[in-house]
Amino acid sequence: MGEPFDIRAKWFMEQIRSERHPNAKSLVERFDISDATAHRDIDALINRYEAPITYDGEEKGYRFLDCGDKSPNKKYTLPLPNRWVSSQEIFLLALAKEIMGDDLTREILAGLFEKMKPSNALDYSQEKALERVSYKGMGFYRQREGVFQKVLEALTRLEWVEIRHHQIVSPPQACWVNILPLHLVNYTNKWYLIAEKEGRLRTYSLSRITEIRKGKNQGTPAFSTEEIKERLEEVFGIFVTDEEHPLEEVVLRCLPQRTPFFESWVFHPKQEQKRDQEGRLEIRFLSTVNKELIGEIVRFADQLEVLGPPALQRELSAFFERAARLQGFPKGPKPSL
């Protein structure tokens, strides 16, 4: 008895991935099947399973669809439908679909759900999963349609791109920047891209990217994924690429009655904390003095005392003075903890 379709299809796709340009004759010779069966196999791959392949007349065989790269065959992978999918896996995919802020990406995930519709006793559809999943993201930035997907494509292909980035300055400015996308981070309901620019790491908010086009290739990445992840773990906030401000030790101290709460609150994964003799919790971690850190501390301004560094104390003082002027608050004695 001959090999089943899934074995033949897997072999055929591996031949394409190896740039050997297989055809119907290749299937006939490899598996001793009829010419008609070989053509049915290829037709099923293209039309039923939507394999991204096409016939190349010059090579007299099949290759992956051209994605604009000189070696497109290495850009695609195709999992064949011979694996079971658990309800937990579908549930988590449903959650991922809800979290994504880009409509095109949600549409792609919805298409994946359609392909995974069970045809057996496992009655666990997308609709059932979504009935039990919600995501509420407050205070998020709006993204331009299609930006997330284009960034994701550049990341997976490790391709240089040019982005039109809008800087939040006065007056606002927009410029084209040539970058190599290296890492996507979802931080406080907002998507950020860590990319290489002129040999240095830079952080870009996806909400400030309005256009993406093919960039000028400037070589292979100078930073590994491990290096980027280490920076994310070491520094407070998202702007881990800040090289203009030094790391300083941030020291916070909370009110005694708020100690139980702050013992469970994590400002930084590597923070150190201990109680003093009066029951106040002291928290220490490394950070640059940046707007994110200030914003986080402002959330708890009536519960936390900032003991250092002096630069952070000055920035906070200036922040509250500006806020008071803007709100028209009358001057009075400064509150104390």
C-alpha cells in the first residue's frame, strides 16, 4: 500500500523549501503513484490547503510564491492539517485576537480560526472561545491601519525598512528613518518597536508610524535577541534604548498602611524591597529618569515618597508645579507624607 496524502504532501513541500522545484513527475517517481493522483495532490495543496506555491515555467517545477525577495523559498512555512488542536490552544488564540490592536492582524487570526474549524467530535469553535474571552485596554494609542502587519512582516523576514515617524515635539515633525526591526513589545496596552538605526538601538511607538516602505539594506543585525531581552529586564519602562541618560538607583518609600499593597506591586522585575522599623516599605531599582517613570510614580503620589535620586525629585517637583498652574490650583503649603 502506498504512502498517504499527508506524507506525499510533506515531502513535496520540503522539496520546494530546498529549492528543488518538484513537479507531478517527481511525485510519480518518488511514491509510485499515477500521474492523475500526483496532479490531484498538487491541486489539493493549492486549492484546498492554500499552499503559497506556483509553477515556475523556467524551472519546470513548483516554487513558493515570490514575496519580492531574491530567495523567497525560505520565507514560508506550511503546517499540514495532521495535528490535533486543544481547546486551551484555541482559547489562547482567541485571547490573542482580542488583544491585537490592528484590524488586519485580527482578520488574519480570524482566517486561521476558519481553517481550524473542527470536522470531528471536538466541538470548540472560535465563537465559543470568544464568548468567554474579553480584553479591556484603557488608555491605548491608535495605530494606522496596516502598520502592525507590515512591521510584523519585516520582523519575521529580518528586513530593513523605512518608516515615516512622527516625533512628539513642538512643532510636531515627521521624517523618514531607515531601520532594521528587531523586537516588538506590548507595554501598558501600547505597541513599541525596538529597531537598529545606524548601529544603535532605538525605540519607536507604532502609533507614531504612519507609513512603511522597503529600506536600504545596511547589513545583518548588530544586536541579538538575548541582548534586547536583557535590556528589557534591566531597565524600567519601555525606552530601554536611552543612551543619553545614566542609570540611577531609584528609592521609593510608601506609607505604613500601604505596605501590604506595595509588597505585591512590581515596579521593576529586579527591584529590592524591605520594611523599616516603622512598617514602611522601601523599594529600590535601577532606571533612567524618564517620563514613564515619572508617570508611574505620579499614580501613587499620595502614597509614595521619593528618596532619590535628586534628578527624579527635581523632575517630579517641576511636574507638579506645571500641573498646578495648568489646573489653576491656588498656592498653598505643600502636602507631606
